[in-house]
Amino acid sequence: MIRIAGILTTPARERGDLERAGSFSTERIYLSMMVKLYRHRMRRCPEQEDITLAASSQPPAGVDSVPAPTRPSAGGGVQSVERAFELLELMMRSGGEAALSELSLATTLPLPTIHRLLRTLVTLGYVSQRPNRRYVLGPQLIRLGDMAQQQLGILARPQLVELVDRLGESANMAVLDTDMIAYVAQVPSPHSMRTFIEVGARKHLHDTGVGKAILAQLPDDRVRSIVVARGLPTPTAKSIGTIDELLDELVVIRTRGYAIDDEEQENGVRCYAVAVDGTPLPTAISVSGPSTRVDDAFGVRAVPLLHTAAQKISSTLRGS
């Protein structure tokens, strides 16, 4: 961040981080969110008429074709749509790509059905096939992901606005983006001196409040893999610089239920953050501002309000 006319802001070079991170990372981030939104809609509107994913090619040579009529699933959804999302989720959990044989081993769906669904998804642009015959998440997911990101921010915005109204400091929301955090919403403070993070900005996890709140939701092995991938840069003298120190900090966060960025990313800036349960990806919200205002007494007021806001966001996502 840099300070311009009394405002803490984000350098332009960081604003392009999301684009430089790679498209498949973006696709994986929001695929789970789209699945959750679809299933939520099907629970609320089970009377919707069936939608058929039409077969767009023949099955592999030597494999007999079998009928696969579209019919409602046991849960009230549309079976072919649920099967298509099942394949997309399997690819997501496999790092964004998988062979036909790998998908066949990971699901109970018949091979011809898997092939028909994949060919349809390829035609629509949600899956691509490489020359080596492996299937990868397709670029069309980026457009849906952008809209899903906007929707998540829209869903959370009323709670972020309330945090700003009650506490007077900037409120933020971020999700885990592979091995970084991506900010998906912010409501700025009304103060002239305030923190500002542009939506879409990506940051390390170990030196941000939302990042540490997210890390505290992950198993230690996953934390270690993130550290191996991204390292532990120390932008300030207070930044965590070793894996042992980070793991010790996460134990404290899990015990007390919230994370603090105590001038670890930017000198003079503090932040309180809590995790949001029930989200498609590890998510956290925070309030941040100058350390002269965001002190320990501020934290006593902020933490209960953050927990209440997180619970309301979770309830909104569940549709309850």
C-alpha cells in the first residue's frame, strides 16, 4: 500500500496480480461457488422444469452407447445438471484437469455418460481438451466466475456496510485463491485516513488478518504447502517469517476465534478478522484501519460484531 493525500491505497502493480495469476486458478476459485448457488436454487425451486444437456458427440470407439434420459434426481434437482457439475468438481479437486479414465474411476457414472457430458461441456466452453486427450477447466468458467465473485460480494455487502456504520473502519471480504487470498468485497471507511484494497487484489496469507483467519481453517499440511509455494516475505519488522512461528500463531487464532494483523503487512495499519463458515471456499471478513484507531479497545468492540456479521453471511448463503 502507499499513502496518498491521507488515504492508504494499493499500488497499481498489485492490481494486476489477479490477471497474472493465471486463468485456471480463477476458474477453480468460483466453480464451487457456482455449484453451491445452483444447488441452493434447486432446493428453493424444485418445480423448475428439467434441463437437458444434449449429447454432442458419439462415445469413444468400442464403447456401447446407453440411453441417459434427463430425469429429476432424488434430491429434487436435475440429474444431468448435477452430473455435469460433479465432473467439474472432480476436475477442480484434481488441480483443474483430468483424463477420462481418471474421472471414470472417481465416479459411479457410466463411461459413455461421462463422455457425453464432457463433450457437451467442451462444446459450451466450460471444459477444454488438450492434445494429450486430458480435459481441463475451460475459459468460459472465467466469465461465470467473475459474476459469481460479484454475487458473493453483493451477498456480503449489507453486513460489511453495517460493520462500517458500527465501527467506522473499512470492512473487507476475501477468499482463498489457491495459495493467496483474493479480495472479493470492500466497503471503505468514511474517514479521510483509511485503508483501501481494490476488489480483485491478491495478497499473501501469512501477513494479513483475513489471510491468517483463512489459514486457521486449513490443516497444517496445507499451510506448509502454501508456504513452500509462496514463501514468507516480511514486509515489516512485525511480519511472521518462519513456518514454526506461523503454525504457533494459527493455534492461537483457532483458540480465540479471530486473527489480528498487527502492522504485519503495512506499518501503521491494523486489522481484526474472522472466518466465515459454510462458504464454498475458505473465506474471511475483516475491519482494518490506522493503528491509532484500530487498537486493542477497538478489537473488544469489533470481534463480536465480526462474528455476528460472519454468521449472517453464512445464513444468507445457506438461504436460511
